[in-house]
Amino acid sequence: MRPGPPILGHVPSPEFRYEDLLPTGPDDGPTHFPRPQDPADAWAELAAGNRRFVDGTHLHPNQDAATRNQLAAGQRPFALIFGCADSRVAAEIIFDQGLGDLFIVRTAGHVVDAGVLGSIEYGVQVLDIPLVGILGHDSCGAVAATVEALDTGPMPGGYLRDLVERVTPSVLAARQAGLLGTDDIEAEHVRQTGRLLMERSRVIGDAVAEGRCAIVGLVYDLADGQARIVDSAGDIGVAGGS
Ligand SMILES: [Zn+2]
């Protein structure tokens, strides 16, 4: 493998070209940069990408035809993002990543169901992904709908009710902890979601307990573009939020 891949957490120099990292032999993997191997490296890469997005210094990595072609042989994403389906919270964009980098699972309000758990177990167990990010955000409609239902009584119809029912435990936990502000409730929903994944899934819980995987809880700020840590389980190399 050629030397000179981008150092994790650093923005490559202007001369840097991802094309230079194309595999040169059969042992090379399908990605253009060394795949982060542990939770801390994975978080460093995500954090660096989010800084590039916020600063406007995007690299738009791994979106070229050569990468696309290589990835047809298989995927080895370095992080799994389980986030809200909100159109403003697109993980590949806000973390400045490309094809093959992130395994994405999204539902409105990042509510957990069997399909979500199975998808995350696939990422953690089969793809050996070292980091799961829970990605909530401010002004989340699912959280707002739940607060409204709890405050006013009527539940929404159809399967919207299912969303509200799945967010309700987080809102109740926030209130029990004295967290009444919208931002605080959204952060608590992210924390509760991470804990729920570990409690409901033995695969995820064991992977975190054994240090093969970590969970980082993030709240994304729609206006400034930053994904801030509000919780973590396992070693992500930095303090685990509030
Ligand atoms: Zn949302």
C-alpha cells in the first residue's frame, strides 16, 4: 500500500489527491484511506469530517468513479449512524464522507424497532463496525409531536402514533430528571436511544462491553452544523458529553 494517506483528524494538504491512494495490489482494501480500526479512530474521523463541513472545507471524499467501482467488491464502513430521518440531517453530508464510509439507519425521531435493531446488529456483527453514532437534532418534529401529545392528550392517528409511543419514554425520563427545555429533552432522547440499543440487543451490548464497538450520542445543530456529543458508551477517545 502506498504511504501518505490522510492522518485521521487532519485535513490533507491541497496537493493531496485521493486518486493517489488507489489500491496497487490485491491486498489493498476497497477504500481510499485507511479504515479507522477502533472506536476512537472512527470518532476522530467523524469529528474531522464534521469540522470540514462546518468550516466549508469539505473534501467530498470517496465519491469518484474509481471508488464506486472498487466498492462493488464489498463494503467496510467505519461508522454506523442511526439518525433521525429529517431531510436536514444527512449523515454523509454533515460528516463529509462518501461511498462505503458510513452505514446509515434512519427513522423519524430515531425510534427503535426490530428492523432498526437488526440493521444495527448487521453493521456491528457482520461488518465489524467499531462505532455507532446516535444522531438527533434540534427542532425535531418527532420529539415535538410527543411533547404535544403528552401535554394535550390526543394521540396522532395512523402509524404516527407508533412514533410518538416510541419517543414517549425518553420525554418521561427527561421530565423525571427535571429536563424541561426542548434541547434538553432532545439530548435525553439521544441518550435513551443509545441505552435502549444496548439493553435490547445482546449483539450491540456485548460489542460495547468487549470494546469492539462504542456508541456516541450526538445532537446536531441545524443552524451551525455541529454534531455535539451528549453521551457515549465505550472508549471514543474523548470525554463523553454532559
Ligand atoms: Zn428529527
